[in-house]
Amino acid sequence: MTRATQDGLAEQYRDDRNLNARLALHQRFSVNRYGWQPWLFDQLAFPSQARILEVGCGPGDLWRRNASRIPAGWRLLLTDLSAGMAAAARRNLAEQVGVMAVGVADAQDLPFCSASFDAVIANHMLYHVPDRSRALAELARALRPGGCLVAATNGERNMAELGTLVRGFDPTIRWEQYAAGFTLQNGAAQLAPWFARVERLIYEDGLVITEAEPLVAYVLSMQGNATQRLSGDQAAAFADYVQRILARDGAIRIGKEAGMFRAWRS
């Protein structure tokens, strides 16, 4: 990962505004109305008494959207590399029972003793880590024997139609598959050296978008050069372009490819 890419990520996740713009599109226009966060919580097959670490917690949405479902015996320690994200999670979960602490930490160098946790969660973040092998070694080290890592990610074709739409307006916009480093296709092989057993689960979903403004906000929230290419009058022109497609087709349909791995330490 280049220094420029790292700087771009730091700016992208300086606070929760860009992420919230993307989450809003999924919450409003997803076909699967059950929802990603409830589904992910369903897969947390952890003991009733458990010490749980989340790395890359973002604004704490996993716990905020499942607040009433958190077992009384769970003790949660949430971390993010971004101080702004950690602050947002701290605000959002200020009254949440079970959240012991929210802080800043690097997944590549966790400030915890070995075998400290029964479970670790890495929700849509491992593809951002510069040294993924080092991070996976750290996550495995933090787990007790038999402990479980939950690592959510996207697939290689996730929202590919949106990239086609954006480049149809301006071919110079870079629509990068930011999850390419750790996907549903290549993630298991990366987990295998550190975990005794790995399984993959898929969340079936898609988007049927019927309004231009939320889609434009999503595109402008992405890392890359879209914000620069769609500045000023170009942003309005792009919104008109999206509106014309909606008028012609009635909706914009975008496929999702999302899921997770569960991996157990020996």
C-alpha cells in the first residue's frame, strides 16, 4: 500500500460522515430488508460469557443496531485506527451495557496480552490493512485457544454495476475495488496459516435504487478521484445523468456480494 493510499484512507475515515453516506444507501434501497448488521450479529456464535474485541469498529453500528440482543455476559472492547471513528462509537454507545471501553488501536500491533479474548470481530476492514499477515497474526495471538475470529468482507463483483455507471459518465473516474486485498474469494487462503478451521457465509442482497441524490452522495463519499472529478457543475451534471437513467429504467439495480468468514484458533 502506497503512502498516498494510506493518506487517502486516513482522510476517508477521519470521521464517520463518508461511511454514513454509504450506509444510508444500503439502508434505504437494499432488497434484503432483514439488514446486514442483524444478519452479522446472528452469526456471532460466541459463548454466553465472553470477552470480545472488535477491531475497526467504526461508529459502533453492529452494537447500536443490535443493542437489545447483546447477552448480559458479553464484555465488549471496541477499537478503531481512526480517533474520529472511535469518538463516534463512544458517543453512539455511551449508554450501552456491556461496552467496557472504546479506544484507538492498530490491528497490526494490538496493545493486548496474548489469549485475552474469546472472540474477535473485523467487520469490513481487513482489506484496508497494509500488512495483513501481521494483522492476522495479531488477531490470532489475541484469541484464546478455540476462540473465533469473525471477518466480514465483500466479493470481487460487489457493486460492479455502480462502477460501470460512474465510468459511463466519466471514464477518467477511478472506481477501485477497495476490498480486493481481502475478498470472499481470497480471504480463506489468507486466514488458513493462522486458524485451524475456516468457513465462509454469504449474505444475499442487492440494491434497487429509485432516487438520484442518495446514489450521488454515495459516489462522492468514496475514496479515489470521484470527489475531484465531480466537483462544481460536474456534480449537478452527474445527478442529471443518474436521473435520466432512473426516468428511462425506473430504477438502478446493483448487485451485492457480501459475507463473512468464521475462523477458529486451534
